[in-house]
Amino acid sequence: MKKEFLKTTLIFLLLALSGFAFSQGATDLKYNFVKGKAFVQNTHITQNIVQTMGAQEIKILSEVKAKNEFLVENVENDGSASILISASDISVRSSAMGRDTTMFYKDLKDKVRTKFGNTGKSLSSEKVDSSDVSAIVSQLDLGKLKFLPGKLVKIGDKWQDNPVEHKNPTSGNPFTIDISSEIEYTLSGKEMVNGKEFLKINYSGNMTINGKGTQMGMEMFIEGTGKNEGFSYYDSKTGMIVSSDENTEMNMNIAVSGPQNMTIPMTQSIKTVTTFEEKK
């Protein structure tokens, strides 16, 4: 009996120690929202578009620079938070067919109150205020947060996310678009950046794009696929993603039905760099 008791005790002790060892080498990878804290999000998007109409190839280059502010208004016991997101400044540059245009929008009043889970998933959202360029602000999805697993993970662990985005038509975009993605994330290691140690998260995934719309009496349908890959840096001291760097490639066909039926192939290459820092 003594031997069996000691054997059982030893097994439980080993299990306890292994659990302790795992927790020591793992990080509770989630957002640590703190009521009253404010953050500044800077986003830089460059986009190269090539579309073919008949024998003509049209190239479009666009660049967006945007600044948002996040204010954590309230935090629930489960770690979810109500955050007021305010669009501040946006500049949009486009170059196509020999024309180069840049537009600046400053001191915007667009505000959205979003409830985020501690994984960064949006749970609900309501518009608080808007401006004349609210269509541009909403299409850019500037208030999104990168997805975290919300649990203990160690270096080398993977997790998945399968988001579905729905975009409604706006004054500048006649399409209703649905984008379904399958993304795999990996906690790849630790890196020093500007003298600070961060956890690095790599991710890659595939997407499918479907959409439809009407313009000038013609029906249009979009079908396409895409791939994206990138990385983020997570600050385990603050419990926040501090920066992300992402590349996306999409191949699509736009089918036009009307007096003249045609199919327009289009490719898009998008690079998005985002930084996120506490507002002092």
C-alpha cells in the first residue's frame, strides 16, 4: 500500500511540476486592456493595382497614411473592453494614368465605440460621430486589432483564426464584398527592437473574395483569391501588440453584365505597416 501511495504521489508531483514548467515557459497571450489608458495607432498602407481592360493595362498606385486614437473607457471582469476609436488625420495619395493626386483630411470627428474581447476580436460596434469622409474611414478598417489566442502559449505553438469580413457599398465603392480568411499564427520567438524585447508572432493565410454591385446600369460581380503573410511584435509587459508588418496579394476577376459584357482581371499587392503606442 505504501508503495502504491508513494507511486501515486510521485505521479501527481511530476504532473504538477510539468504544469509549473509549462507555465514558466509560456505566455498568457492576450490583450491587457487598462481603463483610462489611451493609445495612438499609426497606419501606412501602400497598394499597387493592375487591371486589364481589353488590350489596355491600367496601373494604379495608392498610399494611405492614417492616425487613430484609442481610449479604453471600461474593462469587464472577463478582460473585454469598451474602446472609443477616434480617427484623427488621414492622407490619401493616388497615381494613375498620368495623374497624381493627394488629399489631406485633418482633425476628423469620426468616432466608433467598439467592444473588444481580450483576443482582439470585435464583439460589438456603434458609430458615435462621423464626418464628410466617413466612407473612406470605414473602408480602411483602421480600428482593427490583431488576433491573439487568449491563452497560455509557448514558443513554437500555433493557433488559427477564420474571420469573415463584410463590406457594404459606399459612395466611392459600389460593391458589397465578403472576404473569408483562414489564418495560422505562430509564436516564433523573442526579438530585440530598439532596445526592447518583444515576442514575435508570424502569420500567414489564404482568403476568398466575393462581391457584387451595380454602377451606371451595369451589374458587376467579383471573384478572387488571395494570400497574406506578416508578423507582429507583442509587448508582454503591457499586454499589447506594438507593431505589425503585413503583405497581401490578391488576384480577382470583375465580370460586367450589361450592354457590353466583359471580364476585367485585376491584381492587388498591399503592404500595411501599423504601430501602436501608449499616449502619454
